[in-house]
Amino acid sequence: MRLVLVGPPGAGKGTQAEFIAAQLSVPKISTGDIFRANVAGKTPLGIEAKRYMDAGGLVPDEVTINMVADRLAEEDAADGFLLDGFPRTVPQAQALDKLLADLGTQLDLVLELVVEDDEVIRRLSGRRTCRGCGKTWHLEFDPTTVDGVCDRCGGELYQRDDDKPETVANRLREYADKTAPLVGFYSAQAKLAGIDATGPVEDVTTRALDVLRSYDG
């Protein structure tokens, strides 16, 4: 199957992508992994992307899409894949459709992890990171024995700027502006399936797999 996973920050996309891809025996392809591989390998696209990143700018869609195209052309993606983190915008989705058409194929389904903004803020703003070992804890879901102290190394815990409620709220607004229109785009293609992303991780994975099993595309 050829899948895309979308959803707001804090919806659990990375975790679900790993589990779902493993169950389907297809590669999980994330733009973060692709960027790191190209930059580390000093490929022409990686060098170009790094030039933009070093200048503090956004990597142009064309560079990102070409990286995705190269990755999808690899042998392990021939029979299917799960894209995590791409596309992020409707123009990127249109470019992906064209790319897949050029390869003689198309997307089967887009899974949308659905979670309310209040739940996202609760999830992300409760995270605490250890200054010593870098492990992430959660005030509610994975608390330490002593408040503010890492169970692993005894280091001090702190709240990253990205996890502060006001920052999370801004990220959600950005998602609504740029990425949420993908929902309408793929819904119009009859390729969208919403998955309730609340509750235990295993329950969310089960819901997603149930949807995939019922897909008769």
C-alpha cells in the first residue's frame, strides 16, 4: 500500500508511522530522515538544502520533492510506502500526485490522525526534558519519582520552548493554515480516512489497521 499519514503536531504521527509501516512491511519515509541522509551524504540535493538551512531559510518545495522522488525510486519502496511529514501543503500534494503518476502509480489512502487542540496542548505542554541525558518525561503520562529530577541520571528537568502552551498553540494555528487544507484535498479524491488519535498508542494503531483492512481500493 502507498499511504500518507497526516495530523497536527502532538498527534503521534511518528510513533504510529513506525507501527503501521512495520505491520504492513513497507518502509516509513519521513522528510526528516531524507533531509538528514542527503545532508550527511553530501548529495547535490543535500548540499543545496543545507545552504538554505544554514541561512535560516526554508528549503524550497522543488528540493524537497526531488529528495522524495529519489527516495520513492529506491527498491524497498517499489511495492509500497508510508510517507510521514510529506506532503505538508496542497501544492506539495499536487506535486506528489504528479510524481507518482510519472512512476505509474498513485496513493491508496491518506490516514488523518484526529485529535482536539486542547488534547495536543495537554500532551505537549506536559513534556519535560532532562538537561543531563536528554530523556523526555511527561508530568501526567510518564512522571519521574521526584518532581523536576530525571529518574535516569538525576539531571534537572526543564520545559523546552517548543513545548510551552503558547508555542504549541502557534504551531497548531500554522498547521490549520498550511497543512489542514490537505484534508479537503484528499477528501475530494475520496482517499481520506480519519482515525481517532486519542487513548493508548496501541488502540490508535488498532483503529488505523482496522481501516486499512477494510480498504478495498
